[in-house]
Amino acid sequence: MSTLNSGLRVFLAVALAGCSCATLAQTASRKPPVTFTAEQDHQDMMEQLGIVALRPGPSGDENAPNHANYDESKANPYPELPDVLALNDGRKVTTAEMWWKLRRPEIVEDFEREVYGRIPKHTPKVTWTVAVTDHEYVGFTPVIAKRLVGHVDNSSCPQIHVDIQMTLVVPANAKGPVPVLMMFGQSVLPNPTQPPVEDVEKINAKLKELLAKDDPEIAEIFKKYPGYDPVPAKLLSFPTRLNPGEDRPPHEELLADGWGYAMIDPASIQADNGAGLTRGIIGLVNHGQPRRPDDWGSLRAWEWGAARGLDYLETDPAVDAKHVGIEGVSRYGKAALVTLAFEPRFYMGLIGSSGKGGTTLLRRNFGEAVENLASSGEYHWMAGNFIKYAAASLKSGARPLNPGDLPVDSHELIALCAPRLVFVSYGVPEQGDAKWLDHEGSYMAAVAAGPVFRLLGVKGLSSNGQSLGDDYKTAKMPPVLDGLLDGELAWRQDAGGHTDAPNVKYFIMWADGKMGRETRLK
């Protein structure tokens, strides 16, 4: 028996050594990560696609010779949108079952292949750790704040590190799990608890002693300024009371209504530039090599990171994981809509000033154009294949594609969110929410998405209980501040600028109603 066990141990040792050697050989055979500029990476993708040159995008400067079009009579060169409820073979979608089993998968495939790219079937495991737990105040609300780190397994490519940064803040006095709005932005503790004055005095005394010990010049400075402390004491303070009618900051509004919020840092998932495509989660999965034409871009990478953040939230007993929303403004508004469309576990979304690549119709010739999204400054948001729709000439000599050739458009991206809650938010150009974003084009897309919401048993854009219909060609935006908040698909244009902050209160009250919660806001 002893001899048999000894032989078995030798066999296992040799087998394991063989596996180890094979793994090491495989790792050694991989190319080192590529370091491209955005322009080099963009050119590499054009060469993969056989594109000789791209059409230049219009300028956002209205005084420039190539300024963007703002003439509504010229805004719809491709007026016919893809029929959101017609299968690729022409059959009409008449039931919810047909939508889920047949039409929705077609739309997803087109968006993944041609617009946003595919998330790989196998992505690395993410392990979440709580780096800090702090008891703080946000406004007048006591909260529990956690700084979280999601370490992405990089054993397949140790040269690339990805650690997702997220902060979770929930009311300390909540009686149970609370709804949470995940927001794309910097991940920081909102108001870290400070040590009492006596402890700050001890810290300062020790710091002065250590700093002056080996440096006579520093010692002389402390002698010259005896009242100076390296670490100033910070007393607990509350915000001044609001003026009548003045809104609180979004985080305070959420907490005051009994919600929590999470801040997830997109830059910790994937860089917001083309040079970063061989790093971040996209680079890690590709072992530092350039993308293929249908690989994911930054918008889907940020979506993937948000989904991993939701993985953590589903484990936290303070969070009502069935009622987690996603929020973002501008490029992060695009990311929030993409996240809600592709990740069904998110219950709701607040989509702020997202423009093209978000809620605005890609076929529209108003403000930002497909050619801008395909340029070396923005192409990294999208799949490489998207660049084809801005080509001026091809090596093959074939007819270049244009926005009218896209198999999908943004009304279908909004429709992928149905029947969940979608709140489309914009400001006004006069305050900085530029005409470049094409507010009208976003409204048209929301109208055109309505049939899917209704097919699935909920309301699209509605006012006073009445559907506004689905004629996107004649649809006109309602007046500023006149929100359409009846349906599961909502629209509101506030009087502010390039931010959704003025709409956060309306989003919370609207979502409370849809969740059957009694709102605390007025």
C-alpha cells in the first residue's frame, strides 16, 4: 500500500508539473501588451475594416465653416426608423412571447455586432472587499458608507491590473433594505468622520516631532509658527438650511427619501480613451492586444463593471437588490442606458443628457453626428464595426455605409429596457445643455420606443393617463418643466444645464410611485 501511494504521489506530481509547465509556456508565448496612441489604435481598426478614409464630423462651433446642422428641415435625411416590432423576415411582432423569444434577440445581436460590441462569454472573476466602513452624515442624514474594491482576477495577464472602485452609502436608521441608485462617477466617501480635537492634537504633536527630528529647517519653521498644525481639526458641521423651493443635492435627495446610492468609477473599469483599449477590462480579456471589429467598447465595459457592482449589492443586506437603478450624465448617460438595456437585473434608469450613442436617434442630422462618434476621440465608446457607418471610401471600392444603413437605432435601445423604468432627462441649451445633444431626436426615440412598452403591458410616454402615441415623425417635445411622468417610460426637460440634478427629485418621486413606496419628497 505504501509503495502504491508513493507511486501515485509521483504520478500526480509529474502530472501537475506538466500542467504548470504548459500554463507557463502558454503565458510565455503570449505577446506583451501593445501600447498604442488613440490615433494608432483607431488606424489599426480602420485597416481591419478596409477603410481608406472617414467622413469628417461636423463642428460644435456654430461659427465654424463645417458647423453642425441645426435646421430642423434638414434633420431627417433617413426618416424611416427600423420597425421595432417587425422581425428581420418581415413578420409583425404581436405578442410579448414573440418579443422576448424572437425580436429582442435580433435587436440585441445587431447592437452587439454593429454598435456597442460584444462582452466576451468568459470574463474574469471579480472579488469584492470592503476597504472602509464609516459612520458619517450626508446633509442631515446619518449614513453608513462603505468604500469597496472589486479586484478583477488578472492571472491570465498579470501585467494588467483592474480594481473596480465603488462606494455604497445607505441611511443608518433604515428599518430594512433600501432601493439604491448606482451612479457613474468618482468613488469617494461623502463625509469621512473626523477624529475629535484632542486626537487631532495628538496626531499633530507626533507629526511635528517626527518631521522636526532630522530636519533643522523644518524644526525652525515650527518654532517660527507655533500655532500651525499640519492636520487642521475639522468640526462636524451641517449644511445651511435651504431657501424655500430650493432643491437639495442629488445624494441628499436620495437619502432624505430613504434611498441609498452607490458611486462606481468608470475609469477604474476602462479608460475613457482609445489609448486605453489595450488596458482596463477590455485589454485584460484581450491580453493587451488590439480589439477585433465586434469587440466591446468602453460603454459596454462600463456596463459590465456596473453589473459586477450589482453582484456585490445583491449580497449586502442593507440593499433592496430588486430595486437598484443606474444613472449617468452625458457619456455616462449613454453608459447608463446601455447598462439598463443589456443588464436585466437593473430595475430602473435615470438617463441624463445622453445624446448620440444614448437616447438620440443616430439617423438624425442635428448636432453631433455618427461621424463624430466614429472619430479617434470617441470611437472607443463603440464597437470597431461602428466606424463603417462613417466611411468615405473603402479599399474594396464598395459603396460606403451611412447612418441610414444601421440595422438598429436608439429607439430600439430604449425598447430593450422595457418594461422596466426609464426616465429620460435633459436640460436646456440656454443653460449649457447644448443643442449638439439633439433633444428633439431623443424625444422622437422615446416616442418610437413606446409600442414595446405597451406590448409588454405598461405605459410608454403618457400624460394624464393617456398615451401620446408612437408617431415619432410628428412628435414635438412638451414644454420645459412639463414632465411626462405617468408611464414606465418618462421624459422631463428641466430648466438647468448639462446635469440631471434638477430632475433627480422628480425621478425619485416617479420611481417611488412605480415601486409602491410612499415618497417623503415634495
